[in-house]
Amino acid sequence: MNNYTQQSDDYARIEQVIFYLEQNANCQPRLSEIAEHIHLSEYHFQRLFTRWVGISPKRFLQFITKEHAKQLLARSASIMDAAYNVGLSSPGRLHDLFITWEAVTPGEFKLRGEGLTINYGFHPTPFGEMLLATTERGVCNLSFVMFGRRSDSLISLQQSWPKGRLVEDAAITEPLVAHIFHCRYLPHSEPLHIYMSGTNFQLKVWEALLRIPPGSVVSYRDVARYLGKPGASRVVGNALARNPVPVIIPCHRVISAMGEFGNYHYGEARKIALLGWEMAREATTSS
């Protein structure tokens, strides 16, 4: 069993923990109570967390509380200011040089993927199984497999590129998994290329998201304001919902102005887990 398979298996229990905590946050359950809920001893629960994220459950739970989210939001404006003032003027300079993206042209969009070969594969990740698809021009789709329904993920991919030729080839997509989840921590990593289509406004929103550092959050209102449309929070939310490559374009780093984690296409628990995982890795790296 490789590391990603183990982490993917661990995530199922982590998700149970997050659901439990959402329902019992006011009770401040003890570690032993949480462990008992997922039918583990306290010792094995501690090992599970350490294996999945590298820190103690107590520290992780501090990261995923609403109060911690509010503290992060209090400095989100300065985060956005810094990101927009460091000279990252082109898409290829975003996200600490780890991401470079190319938009589908209007002419290519009309073709709906005609003549395009899309290689795809299913892979375990720290957040469950995902479908990853790529073309010769870059990654074009990432989706988490919900409730084991691989066919649903494939149907969604085909609908995005209805005339494209889908070819299952996990050997092509597998090397990208480590890049997506660990590129920030890999030395001398090559930029990850992504290839996607969207309206001009959606592309601007996705570009803005690439400027949000891991372990940080901003509000929908912050993103709208930096796009020069302070009243467009809902439109920003719609653009996030249509993000074709979540995690790579980190829509999970946008939450409500009140500190609520909010909706996520792949479930609120997964969004909270993504944020907590990133915060833990950032804290570990900087310590």
C-alpha cells in the first residue's frame, strides 16, 4: 500500500471526525470521546492523525474552528494586498511559480474538445479518491469521487469536453498527484500546467484564487473587491462552483465573511479537511 492509498483510507475516518465535531462543537468533546465515536482507541486515533497530517488531533482541531477562521479573515485584506503587489502580473508567475495556466480560446471552446485526447486516471489522495484528467497542454479536470461513484465523475468529465476522446491511462496522470498535493514542498519542482475554459470573469476569479497562499483564507467579498466588483460576492461564489480543477485552483480557501466555511461541491467536511491539512503543513514547515 503506497502513501497516498493509506492517506486516502485515513481520510474516510477524518471526515467522520469532522462531521462529529460539527455536530458537537459546543460540547468540546475530549480526545477519548472522538476516538470512541470512530471506534478507535485513543492511541490509534492519535496515530491516525499523525500519519494523515503530521500534527496532534488537538492542534489540528484548533485550525478548523470558526474562531481560527475569523482570525485568518481579520488579516485577509493584507494577504490580498501582498499577493497583488509582489509583481506577479501574469498567470505564469502565480502561486509561487508552481502553477501556469492556459485558457481555452473562443474558437477552441466552440469545438467542445473535438480533436483533443484527454488521458485520465483514478487515484487515491489525502482527501479520498479523485479523477484526474490531462491533455498535452495541461491538466483539464480534477474531481473527487463521491461515494465511490466513478461513473458520475466520468460523465461529468465527458460533459465538459463532449467531443474529446477520453483515454484511461493512470500511468500518465499518476506523476501529477504528488505535484498537486505537495508541489509547494518539493525542491526544484517544475510548474504544473493547467488547461481550462471559462468566461472572462470566471478566469479572473480563478486567477485571483491562485494568489491566496496555502494555509490562508479570504472572504467572497474580499475576492469581489479585488476584482473591482465589491457587490459581486454571489457571482464570485458561482465562479468557484464552476472551478474545473479544485485544489489546484484553491476555491476551498474562500469562506464567508462571518467565518463560516460555507458550501463546497465535494462536501463541507472535505473543504474543512483541506484547509486544516494546509494550515498544519504550513505551521510544520515554518516552525
